[in-house]
Amino acid sequence: MPPLKGHLYLVGFMGSGKSTVGPILAGQLGREFLDLDDLIEEAEETDIPRIFDLRGEAYFRELETRILASVRDREPAVVALGGGAFSQAPNRDLIFKTGIAVALRIPPGLAWERSTEMDNRPLARDRQQFEILYLKRQPDYDLADLKVGVLGRTPEQICRLIRDRLGTVHRILDSYRD
Ligand code: S3P
């Protein structure tokens, strides 16, 4: 497998397992793992529900774009993004310039179950709104370089599938870049 250039961005809806799969995959690829939501919380010195409650979603989205831009020049890493980051076109442009996007696909019912296990997701408070958002975002995740279904797979199996399929993406990326 040729070395992967740039970041490997993990995208996907809330609950799809980006923060679980990310560190395992990063370890296997010998890379650092970065979680964009953690970086946002560190920068703001508070948690995401408080950012939403006190400053609103628009403020959070600006912050998300700014922190995403700040990781572009770091050593190639595995970067887990919050579920909404890939739905902003300027974020996608940056992602495709600086690496590849791997989408984790999850059915809506399981996404809801997982996302409500802890009360830390401001956009997982109302099931109907959650499902509307889910449907709205699917075409965005379809734009990712690789798509991997998570249903019935362990995090290790998901990592193996991603690694097995990475080669095809490199070739496309390399031919665009060279
Ligand atoms: C969001 C997903 C969350 C977090 C924020 C907004 C979204 O991340 O960024 O609550 O818009 O889908 P996870 O996908 O890691 O839950």
C-alpha cells in the first residue's frame, strides 16, 4: 500500500463511531489521532452543549471551520469530525485539498440509540429533528472518498475494511496531485 498523503478525515452522522474507530485506525497507521470536537472544547474551555446553549449553532459552526483549518498543516493524522462538519461546503473543500474523507454509515435508529446514551449532543434531543437532519446529510456523506457501513461490524473490522480500501483512493489522489 503506498503511503497515505495528507490527513484521513473520518466523517459520518452522530453515533457512527468516529471517535471509537479513529484512535484504533490511527494506531494501526502510525499516526496521531485528532478529534475536532475535543479541539473545539479545548479552545473554548467548555463543552459543546454549553457552546450551543450560550452562543448558538452558528457560532459553533464558525468555530468548527476555524479549528478544522488549524489542523491542516499538522503531521498527517486521523481526524474525527463532528457529524455536521462535512455538510459545510468550505469545510469539504479544505478536507479534499488536505486529505481523504472516509464516511462511516449508520442506520438512523442505531444512530439515535447511540447518540442519546449520553446527554452531550445538542442536536440529539428530539428524535424527529434528528431524523430530518439524518436524511438531509446523507447526500453529503455520499461525497466522501470511501464509505463503510458500521452495522454489524466491530471497530476492528471497520478499521480493516478502511485499510483494505485505502489503496484505491491513494491512486486517485496521487494522480490529481502530481
Ligand atoms: C454535531 C455532532 C457532534 C458535535 C456537535 C454537532 C452535528 O459530533 O460536533 O454536537 O452537527 O452532527 P459527533 O458527530 O461526534 O456526535
